[in-house]
Amino acid sequence: MKLLIWTLLLFTNITIAQSNEKFLTDFMLESELKAENVLDNYNQFDFSKIWSKTENDNVYGIIGEEHQRIQIKLISIKKNPNNPNEYFVFGKSNVKGTICDFNGIITLTEIKEVKELHFGVDDEYADKKIKSQGILIADYEFKENNKQKNSGIYNGKFYSKWYLNSKNQIKYDDIEWYSDSYTNNAFVGIWESYSSGKEKICNWADYRVPQANKDFDIGAGEFSVSEKYWDKGWLDIALKNQAPNKAIIRNKGKEKIKKWWE
């Protein structure tokens, strides 16, 4: 029996490792990473600005096996002055109109640089004097307000692509945004209910949803959700994709339209 248990554990660990390796390969658009973890070399930099750069309309997420849409907004991100690898986060979540506040921490665990710099289409970034590029990997835990309806805790792994320019500024790496499978700032993990203790998969990222069902995102050049999932909060994305080039014109009044997290 012990041998069987150890065999199953070994098989599970190998499967998880292979899955993580494939995810990293896809996320990095097949750019190879150096093996060394150079986290300490980047302690002086603040990565927080690149995590909220993308417009929220282009941040897509799922919760649960049925891939119900979840919207996440990181409203405030501040580096811990006493720990260069910790960032304090305040944000809000929105599932089927139920909005919850959350506070939490992003903890950097790894920073790896690419073996070969990439400069985009026709090397358009070749003259930008990029000093280094890579990925940061972090753990995150976001705790929703337990006094609010349907609240819980998010936790998992966070992956973010960056580059360092000649002015020693960390920048959001969108150099290869033209790629059909481009994504960034990927949160991959679970959500656990306070009331029931039930766990659900919960993943979100810029421009694409990480580790979703194979039949979920049917888009090539841009994110597009299969009709199977439209009733899970994705109908507006489907309508937008079916009416490209601003074919749907929204009425713009004098009053500012309030965002869901405001």
C-alpha cells in the first residue's frame, strides 16, 4: 500500500511539473529562460506599475469548472518598504454582479531572465537599449471581506513578463503583443469559500484566460469565447467580437459612466 501511495505521489508531482513547464513555455511564447533565479538582483525595482497597466476591459477571468466569468480589479499595489519581495494589494472582484473588496499580498519567489532578447516585429525595439527581459513568479493570497456576500480567499501563482530599459525602469513587456497567444500578468490558482470551504479554480490574466478548457477560447487573433459559455457572463464579449470596427456605437452622454469597481 505504501509503495502504491508513493508511486501515485511521484506520478502526480511529475504531471504537475510537466504542466507547469508547458504553461511557462506557452506564456513566454517559447522564449527560453536562464536557469538561475536572480530575484535578489532586482530588489531595488518596483514592479507594481506593470500589474495594473492593462485596461480592465482586457483582463479576463474564470471561476469554477463551468468557467463563470469573474472580473478582478487591482486598485492599489504598494511595495512593502520592509521587504522588497512583498507587495500589498487592494482590489475588488465581480461575479454575476456580486462585488467584494479584497486585501492581500503578492510575494515574489523567482525572477528569471530570457536567454535571448526579443525585439518585436521587424526588430522595432532593437534601438530601445533593452538591458534585460524575463519573467517574475510570485505567490499571491487575496482575502475578501468576510462580511460581504459569497466571499472567500484567492491564492495561487502569479506570472508577469517585464523588461528593463536603458533608464533602469521596469516596463510591461508587450513587445510581442501581436502574437495570437500573447498574454501577461497571469494569476493561476483557486478561490476558497469562507462559508463552505469549497474550492473552485480561478484564473485570470491580460488578454487571455490562462489554463482554461480547450473549447473555451476559440479566438485566433483575439480572445473569443465559445457559444457554450456565453450564459456564464461572456455574452458581451461575444457581441463585441461579432461587431468589429466599432460597428456597435454606444451612446455617449455628458455624464461619466461609472466603472463597476468605483
